[in-house]
Amino acid sequence: MTEQQAREEMVQLGASFFQRGYATGSAGNLSLLLEDGNLLATPTGSCLGELQADLLSKVTIQGEWISGDKPSKEVAFHRALYLNNPECKAVVHLHSHYLTALSCLNDLDTENCIRPFTPYVVMRVGDVPVVPYYKPGDQRLADDLANLASRYNAFLLANHGPVVVGKSLREAANNTEELEETARLMFTLGDRSIRYLTDSEIAELRNF
């Protein structure tokens, strides 16, 4: 994929997220690793529904701003994921409704906040740890994600929302949507008795 194609894909996926209600206002950010080793990211304060390909931020993996509009302050935690997970080629961070609602609950299992009851989250992302609350842009957020990056493909930021990585921006986007749908199902099921997957069923999916 050329850089121009990557820019166009980011614009298209951002618009799709916005149009379907996964992102509101200027919330959320996207990034991907270019073939030249630099990052392409959504600019600070940008609306995912109104991105422009030629204004997307281009930064080095060390965080130096190269071109385009000024990058989001949250690009720091994107960089932490790329630097600590060689398979990470794209990052999606949204404030989507159900995952953000889930992130605001007390007493979540911080090692895996989504106990499997359908196969798809297990197959797509595996366990989803909870990162403690820090104000947006706090360096501790990047530090915690750096420590978790090599072991997980998705994270829930407490009182904030999801962060999902992928081998492409499309994969990260699809996996984010799967997580959001699972969170929606959790709230739909509420306090009803749920038939969770057994340990052996989960192990089978992880080897699928």
C-alpha cells in the first residue's frame, strides 16, 4: 500500500466510524505504520468524519512531527504500542458508546474485562486488560500500554474507551467493532444468567 492509499483508507475508515456513531465530535484517533517507518495519524482536535488526506499528521516513530497538521497528544501512546509490539501496524482509539460505558464500571477484571460468551472476541483479540485512569495525554498511559503491548491486542482505558491494534488499519477497525458489539451485548444481557464459554472452549478458539 502506498502512502497515498494509506491516507485515503484512513479518511474512509474515519468517516465510516463517524457516520455510524462510533465516534462523535473530535473524539478518538487513528494511526498506522507506513512502509518508510514513520507514522500517519489523525491530527489534534480533528473530527473522524471530516479528515482530509493531505492534512493527516506524519510523525517519526520517535514522535517528531514531519508534516501535515499537528498530531494528537495521544500519539504518544500509539508510539508506545508500535515500539513494544513488532506486529502492531495500526492503532484505533475511539470513545464508542458501549465500550466507554463499560470502561466506567467499577470492579472490572483488570486482566480481562470481557469474559468470553461468544467466540469472536477470543478469536480476534483475546483478553482485554484494563489500564488505570489517567488524564488524556498523561505519560503514564503510554508507559502502561508499553508494558502490556507485547501480550495483548486490545485494551480498555478506564473511564475513557478502547484501544485496539492490528496488522493493518482495516484489521484494527474490524476488531474494534467486534469489541463494541460485544460490549453492547453485555449491556443488553444485563443481569440475566449468561452461558459463558468454558476454559476448554476458549482454549480451542485460541488454537483455531
